[in-house]
Amino acid sequence: MDNAEVKTVPSGNKGEAMKNFVAGAIGGVCCVAVGHPFDLVKVRMQTLSASSGPPPFTGTFDCLLKTARAEGIRGVYRGVTAPLVAVTPIFAVNFWGYEMGQQFVRYFDKESDHNKPLTLTQLIIAGSLSSLPTTLITAPSERIKCVMQVQANLDKGAATANRSMMSFAKEIYKESGIRGIFKGTGATLLRDAPGCAVYFGSYEFFKKELCRLQSVDPSELSPGISLTAGGLAGMFMWSVVLPIDVLKSRFQTSPEGMYKGMGDVYRHLIREEGYGALFKGVGPAMIRAFPANAAVFLGVEVTKKAWDNFLG
């Protein structure tokens, strides 16, 4: 009896895992296309130090406009190569990890009926677990992206206009080796573990509530519900992880040896700039969060529906 159960459950789950892997990849491309300009602004604002003089930007849209005027559309999408190249595995692994996290939760919940939906708490745990494999790809990608964006901030884009992601990666590797490429991995996991828990948990919550309010069967999810639930999930996530993201950006773009760790970054930041500095970049982060994550989940849900229709 137990052997029969072990044989039947993985078979269906492998298909679900692959479906989520492909859907996550497509959702990630949608995210970068919509959200990267605001991500660039967020990083530039977060990494401006008070000791470097008056900030060159008065706010989110001022930074975006000045970047566009000085560097053109290429400047607005500066550093996009790193997340775009990495985005397929990052989001693919993230959504695959979420599906595997759900399987993991079901496996250890011996009393759970595998045909019943997981509780919100179980989905939050599964979301947090999805950050573990994803961080191995996210950390080096964000390290390179942040260095590219901040370097353009320092030299006004002139010297970095034609530099590729690979050239920055080679430079980092030459200076610090593989440890330099993966600098900030712990900080990235510290951000993404609670972030993914909130991200997937809030999406499932809002999706369920919107379906209930509109008397819609979750299996017949409309684009409007996907967009709204996904956008709200993104905003909730960033409201939780933004202070950690500020510290991560400072740590990943700092010269070697400047900080001993995230705790040291925190102490320096609070001493020099106050607690308000933990929320630097809140404008672009929140403005980006809704459309970018709405695009993610719309891309994911459309892909999953197409998968079921053509390959199910």
C-alpha cells in the first residue's frame, strides 16, 4: 500500500515541476521587460552615500529622466544583460522550487490529504524553501548587475556605455576570484527567504480572495485576477525586504574589505545616514513592484494554462 503511494505521487509531480519551471522562466522575462528601468533607479538611489555630497536626483522619476537624457534607452536598461541572461534560470528555479517546496511540505505532513489544497501557512513555508536553490543563481547575477549600475552612476555612463556584463564579471573575477562573483550570497538569501515566503503566500491569498469575491473557480483564473494578485504580492514582498535589499546593495557594491559583513554595513549606514537610509529606493521599488510582478504571474498563469491545454 505504501509502495503504491510512493510510485504514483512523484509521477504526476514531475510534470507539475516541469510546468512550473517553464512558466517561471517566461514570467521572469516579462518581469525584466517591465521592471528593469525602475530596478536600475532603485540601485542607484540606494548606493548614493551621504558623504559623496548632495544627491544628483530629487526622486524616482527625476533619476529615470536624467538617466534617459544622459544615456538614452540603453542607459535606462543598463545592466539588463545580467538579469535577462539569469532571469530564465532564476525564475524557472524559483517557481520549480515553489512546486518542490509544496511537495516537501506534503511529504512531511503525514496527515495531509494529497488531493486537498495546502493551507496558507504551508504555502508560505513552501515559498520560503524556494529561495534556497534560487539564491545560487540570483546572488552572482545581482552582484554583477549592481556593480554595472553603480559604476555608471559614478562616471555618468561615459566609460561604461559599451561595456558588457561579461567584461564586468571578468573584472570582478580578476580582482577577487570566485568569492568576488558570489559576494553577498548570504545577504541575498537573508533577503529572499522571507521575501519568497511573503511573495508566494500573499499571491495565493489575494488570488483566493479575488476568486471568492468574483465567484470565479480558481481553475478558470482570469488575467485580471492574476495581474492584481501578482502586483499586490510584489508590493507586499518589497515592503518586507527593502531594508535588507538596501544593505545587500551596499555590501555587494562596496570595495573589498570595506565591510566585515551585513551587520557591519548596518552599523555604518545607521551611524552615517540614520534609519531613513534603510528605505532608500522605496519609490522606484514600489512603483516597479506592481507592474513587474503583475507581469510575472500573468506570464506564469498563461503559460501554465497553455501547458495544460496542449501538453496536459
